[in-house]
Amino acid sequence: MTVKFRAYYNGDLGFAEAERYDMFAIGDSSAELMRSVDVAARVHLNDRLVPGDVLRVLLANETGAGG
């Protein structure tokens, strides 16, 4: 399963929202934002994954975003 997040940056904070799911994450660095996105996806989709499934999380900068 692949989940794509769009990332936006506002000063020192990064925000990410999933494209097809009701998930949102915040981080004060790119690494922290990726960790927050990973946790959000795993918690939100935990009941949809079965043993052997692979969860792919994509974090893409929204066009025009600064940071």
C-alpha cells in the first residue's frame, strides 16, 4: 500500500497532509516531519494492513512551497 503526503513549509515548521486519507502531520525539520508522517500512516492504517503488506510512504513538497 502506498500513501502520498503533500508537504508545506511555514518558517521552521513543516506540515503534511495525506492525499486520500484523513491524516495530518507536523514536524520542526524534514526528518521530524517524515517520522511524524510515518507514525500517522502506521497508526491510521494499522487495521488495513495484513502480515506481509508493505507500507510505502511518499512525502512530496507541494509546488511553490518554500523551505
